[in-house]
Amino acid sequence: MKFTDMLQHCWDVNQSLLCVGLDPDPKRFPKQFESNKHAILDFCWDIVKSTGDLVCAFKPQIAYFASSGAEDQLKELIARIHGEYPEVPVILDAKRGDIGSTAKHYAKEAFERFGADCVTLSPYMGFDSVEPYLEYPDKGAFILCRTSNKGGDDFQMLDCGGQPLYHAVAKKVEQWNTTGQLGLVIGGTYPKELASVRALTPELNFLVPGIGAQGGDINACVQSGMNAQKTGMVINSSRAILYASSGEDFKEKARAVAMQTRDAINAARGL
Amino acid sequence: MKFTDMLQHCWDVNQSLLCVGLDPDPKRFPKQFESNKHAILDFCWDIVKSTGDLVCAFKPQIAYFASSGAEDQLKELIARIHGEYPEVPVILDAKRGDIGSTAKHYAKEAFERFGADCVTLSPYMGFDSVEPYLEYPDKGAFILCRTSNKGGDDFQMLDCGGQPLYHAVAKKVEQWNTTGQLGLVIGGTYPKELASVRALTPELNFLVPGIGAQGGDINACVQSGMNAQKTGMVINSSRAILYASSGEDFKEKARAVAMQTRDAINAARGL
């Protein structure tokens, strides 16, 4: 199934736009994971099992696995998600961006080695840095547009002939999106900017980080970013869910925060 | 030793601005590497031993290792380079770019796990995506400025208030470079643009891909990019050296092309 169809299906069956970001930081794990060689996998899998019916996607962040040399655990985690929750797409957050010949290898890493359904990419090197990912027709990619961090202003807000750079990126990605595989990453901390990109690109799907630990307001974010069908968004929360509790009740607490977040998003959609 | 001092020292002792890029593609290896489980490591190590006295740096491209699940071979390769050629810095070409909390993990991956002396980074997410790498005072980072690929024009050439975006990036990186750890990635295929960035940032070091297989002219590239000391450049060639021959003589041919390239660079410097 194509990534966008998979996402549409998961929005529908789980009635959720929430994505749980899997950023496993062993320093923040509950005590019970101490001296567990597969702590990263086991912790993430506990989170997945606690939230799998509440989400439209999972988004593992590859840096957290790579810093611990835990590529095998990432691979196993994605395989388990696909086995147990076949309706839930997995977005590998990697933000790659390189020349075509190198991008082919990153695409192979994400889609063939790890089995992800979608990746995040950086736009800075232009279309030939994105093209190799499109050669996998069932896979998707979200391109960085307006990011939720402080430094996001440094270049994304530069005036490029009467429009900010991130608008130029949004328009280009819409042009590139002839196959329907592309979407945009837009931080949830800037609702007005989210609304401006929604107006420019009514059809593109948005991956929206920045709610939860990064402080974005859910109501403003959803109303600014949703499309005419009241979907079109994959709203990510990572740390607020993963580390809702550092005690033995971390699974229950993670589920409770995920449910609360899903419900707040749905309320903002008017469901 | 700080990365920039290491680079300066290596420019001097090897009298070379040449960097050999290690982009190991098993499909292009000579026959003798067939059914070798450590072909990536063994091939790269053969190239390193054939060129180690001719270079100012080695630049492994992480995508080529990651697509084959060969992280352990990358780690071993860098350790061997440091053991056998302690004067030669290793630049891990990764082009990472992510929010601070994630960038910390990528920095840990590059510097602690793999032991690289320097990384390449993307500027799109701004200063807080670069800052965590600077917390390792002996390490360096080259930030993408003007890239040598076709799609490099898509955004880097956009007019931002009378200057192209890549000039805005160059100026910001110079501001960020209070500790001397930063440099710029500028393609060798655009000598005029290289000269324009050298004029803007006389002190920054440039990592320059795009000669060799990508077709850049060495003479124009060196004369446009070198600093007042006739250094300031790390001129990368990957495929033209690695795959100079697909036969049993690949090591000799790689050495011959590397020597030719080093000499052409030195001639252009007027040495």
C-alpha cells in the first residue's frame, strides 16, 4: 500500500492524527531497564504497545539509536510494529540531504535495511537530493519547511523576493510532488506560519513536531494546519509521552498522555 | 589536537590539499572482494594505505556504510586510520541537521562512537542544530554552503535581499565561528562562486567536493578558493580515485590518480 493511503487509512481507523515519536534516551528510562542490553528496543516496544491503537504513525528518530550503536534494535522495532500494527506507518526521522548517488544509499538504508514507510529529508541540496527516495513508489518523504526550534529563524525566515524561504520551499515541494509521495515538516509552535503554508499547499500532508515538550498549543496548531477533510496532519509528540513517568507506571502514564493528546487534537478538529 | 591545527599540520607535512573521499560501493569493487564479509573495510583500507601520504584528510561518507549495515567496519576503518596515519584527520560526511536535543546524539555518534575528527552539517535548521557539535572543542564541522549538484540551485541561489542564500549562510557561519571550529562546504564546479565566498570569509576553511568524477576544473577551483597562505581548502575526490581501476591494479591506479590530483592542486597553488 502507498504511504499516503496507509496514512489516510490509519487516520480513519484509529480516528487519530497523533504520531508518537520514538526518541529513546537511556538516561531517562525507568529503573527497570538498567543493565538491560536491549533496553532501547524493550522501552520503545512497551511504548508502542501502550499507544498503538491511539496513533496514526510512529516516528523513530534514528540519531537516538545511532548514538548507542543500536541499529539492530531499530530494525527489530520497526519489524515488530509492522507485524503487530500493520495499519500504522513508520516514519524514520533522519533529515538526510545529499547528492543523488549518496541519497540512493540513504534511501536503501531507510526503506530496505530498516523497512520504514517514510523518511524526513532536508531541502537544502534541492530536487536531486530527494529524487532517489521517490524511486520507491510505496514510500513517502516529509521535507523540512519551517522547523520548531529557535535556530529555525536563522535562514527559513529570510526574505526571498517578497516571501520567506520556507514558503519558497513549500512551493517547490508542491511542484516536485507529482507522485503524491511528498509532504512538509512544519513546527506546531508557529500556528500563523502553519496556516500560511496550508493556504499555499492545500493538498500536502504536514508532519508537525513541536507540541508536547516543545510547547506548541494543540488547538491553534490543528486549526491552522488541518486540510478541508480535517486531516492532512501527522502531529508528533515524543518526550511528553515517552517520559510521562519515570516510574513503574510509565506505560500507563504514556498511554494516558497519548489519549489526552489524541482527544485534544480531535476536539480541535471538531470531532 | 584541535581539528584545524591537525588540518594545518597535515597540509604542511604532506604538502597536500587533497582529501580522499571513502564512498565504498561494493558493486564497483574489484573481483577479489567478492564474498568477502569485510569487503567495505578491506577495500577502504587498501585505498587508505595507497594514498595516506598524499592527502590532508580522509572523508568517509556514512551513507555507504549505513546502506550495508557496516557501522562496525566504519568504526574499525577510522580507528585504523588514526593508528597508522595519526597526522591525517578524518571527516565524517554525514550532513546532519536537527534540533539541539537530537543533534547531541548525532554528535555523540560521529565523535564518540566513530571517533571522527570533523563532520559535515546542513545549515537549514540554524545555529542550535550546529551548537552541540561545538561542545567537543577538538572537533570541527563543515557546514553546507554551495553544493556541487544540479539541485544545489533550487534554494541556494535564491535572492535573499540582494545576495544569494549561500552568501547568507557563509556570513552566518563566519559569525558562529567564534571558536574556530567551523568551515564551509562549497562545490568545486562553480569557481566564481567559490571566489565570491572566499572574498566574504577570508579565514574560513573550505571543504570542496566536485572535482574528479563530478567534473570540476582543478586549476580554476584552487585559484578561486585558496586563502592568503595558499591553503584553506580540503579538496575532495572520491570516485575518480577509488574506482580508477576495477582490476587487480586498483591500488596502484588509485595512488597514481591521487598523486596526479595532489600535484595538479599544488601546481595551481604555484608550488
